[in-house]
Amino acid sequence: MLKLDSNLLKFNLSELVSSQEGKLQAILQDLEKRSTDQNDWLGWLALHNDSKVYAEIQAYADTVIKSNKFENLIVLGIGGSALGPQALIQALHSPLWNELSAEKRKNGLKVYFVDNVDPDWTHNLLNELNLEKSLFCVITKSGGTAETISAFLWAIDNLKKKIGNNWKDHLVLITDPEKGTLRAFANKENVKSFAVPPNVGGRFSVFSAVGLLPLALTGIQIEKFRAGLVEAYKDLVEKKDNLNSNIAISLACALIEADQKLGKKINPLMPYSSHLGRISDWYVQLVAESLGKTPQIGITPIKAVGATDQHSQLQLFAEGPLDKIIFFLKVTEFTHQFKVPETIIEGFADLAGETLNRLIEAQQKGTAQALAQKNVPSLTIEMSKINEENLAYLLFTFQLMTAVAGSLYGIDAFNQPGVELSKKYTYAFLGKAGYEQYLKDLK
Ligand code: PA5
């Protein structure tokens, strides 16, 4: 479903993978074995087996859509509890989705994300939306993230005021099946909820209810993602004989080689597609939070979008410090042909009658070649079409790449102690009970 072109890497990727075949097979076997352990963090590897969960999510979403009760979906979540659904919604829906008529959306909900605590942004968004037509989807695995819970408390308060007794019908919660304050709330108040499996961490949760429910509520058939995951699992986890054809393994090896042997500490992911722009954001979190670990390990992922960033970051990539390995993401078959009209305007003959399809392809190839001439290594991941199956395959590939790279670095790719520490200091600065020690330590 994906193809990898590593010709411009400046090192032989196949040889690199082959030279470590035994070690890589052992890593794959270890990850696979851990995927069924409820106390580990590899549950995302096996989410394609959850057909029942997929069906439950789809059935709930279909009922909501058919009820015609809601127009807006407001997703409250941050980090791994927001970036996955944001990326997939941008990939699959029109940029004008929220402006389309209900008929054009086939009653799929418009979707808005609150993924920050910016007072103005939050005020402007929440106060402009008609709460009577709004469903809040609250996503937090831990059930206690301050950014998410503060918006959630606003929602409860305002729903009670505006909707009255039926306020709970405007909520759907996604959290741990047993632990955390939000789960306790869902159980006590009998609010509709879905679970994030205990062995699936935030940034690996896009194919659990975290990503699937918002997508299904906009009218996407989520079973198609599962089909993509089944393929990816077969190709990338089950098949262990020829690791050279395993794109996740190849990408992991390329990252480690670039970082540890060649001193390339920066890794832009540059999809040539505006629809895939937020995949870069999702990727940045996945790689940064998973691989950036003590003792000063990690490669810095960067968001870039082609061709837009040819007019922004490319100059730096080409002539700045030689510290980057670029991953291009290329779509070979766009849904639409966009033709540049024949023109009678003098001087524009080169573009007259061209298609944007040919233009974007030439720009990606041209950029990769220009970078190669400046000794900047790059590889190109080719995806045939932007659809549910391919997106699931792609995101799974990046997740597996990250897990394998974590094993090669010898770090735990699934924790985030640096983030947890900042959460504790935040509560300490707010003067919350139980966090006094953190301020004392500062003094
Ligand atoms: O990847 C992660 O684990 C984090 O980015 C979390 O998703 C983020 O901190 C939000 O946490 P939670 O889902 O518990 O609110």
C-alpha cells in the first residue's frame, strides 16, 4: 500500500537493514508478543482485532447522525487525544467541511477542536456555537488533563444552563475503561462513554475510539480504517522473512543511522498535499514524545508541507546546517485533476494547459533532487491515494517505525516523564493541594 524510494538517501538502506536482520526480527517479535500484555503499551498493534468495538462506535455515530439532533461536534482533548482525529479529518474532508450544508455533509457533524487553554480562542469558539445543536466529545485517557477538563467543566455548566435536564445527552466521553476521574464521572452520572484500552497510550490511540468516534460522527465509515490496519499488520508485523520490504523497519533504520552515524538530528516530514498537513503535526508529536528521552536521545521532527514550505523552510533545508534527513510523502493519484486554463496572457505559456497534478509532482521531485545536490539526504514515501485504508496503513507504519526506533535507541518509547513533570509544575503554580513540594524545590 506504500512504496519507499530511498535512492537519494546517500546511504544504502537495504544493506543497512540486511546487516541487522537478526536484531530487527527479535525486536519485531518482542513488540508483537507485548501487544497482548494488558500491563504494557503495545495494545495499538492489535487494534485491528477490535471489530466489535468498531461496530459499536459506528452504530452509535450512525444513530447520532440519523437523529438529526446535532449539527456540531466539539472535541475537547489535547496531544494524543486530539492530533489523530484532527489529522484524519483534514485528510478526508473538504477544507470547507464546516461551511457545507447538512445535505452536502449527509448530516455528518461539523467538527471543532478545543485543544488549548487560550482564553480568547476558547471564548470565541464556545460562545459562538449553538449549544442546543452541539455534542461534546471529551477525550482524555488519564481523565484528568487540566486543559481538557477545564473546557469540559465549562461545557457541563453551560449545558445545564441552556439545555436543562437533558444536558447529559450532549456529552460523549472517551477515557480509560476503569481508572481516572472522568471514568468515575461517566459511571456515576451514566453518561455515554467509550474506552481507550489500558494498554494504548495517547499518541498511539488514533485507531481506538479516540480517532474513530470523531471521524464516524462526521460520516466516515470507520471499518475501512480497520481494513487498512489488517493489511499493515500482515505486511509489517506478521511477515518476518524479508525485512527489506518492511517500510516501518526501513524508516526506523534510516532515522537511527541518520541520527547516530551521520549526525542528522532533524527530521522534517514533508507531505506534498495540504490534506496531509496535519499528519505532519501528528507525526511530530509521535516522534518527539516517544523518542526524545534521557540521556539526551532523539531526533527532532519538524512539520513541513509541500509545496507551501518550498517558499518558507526549503532554503534552510538546502543551504543551512547539514543536520537533516527529510522524509517526503507523495500522493501518486489525487482524486481530482485540476487543470490550469489555456491562457492568452503573455509570459505564462509554460503553465497554460498544465495540471496542478503534474506541477505538484514535479515540485516534489525537483525539491528532492535539489536537496540531494546539496548533500541533504531524503527518502520518499509514496501513497497511491488519500483514503481510509491508506491512511490507516500510513499511520500504523509511522507508529511501528517509532516503536522499532525506540528499541534500537534502547529507550522506552511509550512514556513521557518530561510532560508529566510539566503537568505537576502547572498544578503547583495554580496552588493546588498536594503539589506544594514542587514549588519548595524551586525555591
Ligand atoms: O501521547 C500522550 O500520551 C500525550 O500526548 C497525551 O495524549 C496528552 O498528554 C493528553 O493526555 P490525556 O489523554 O490523558 O488527556
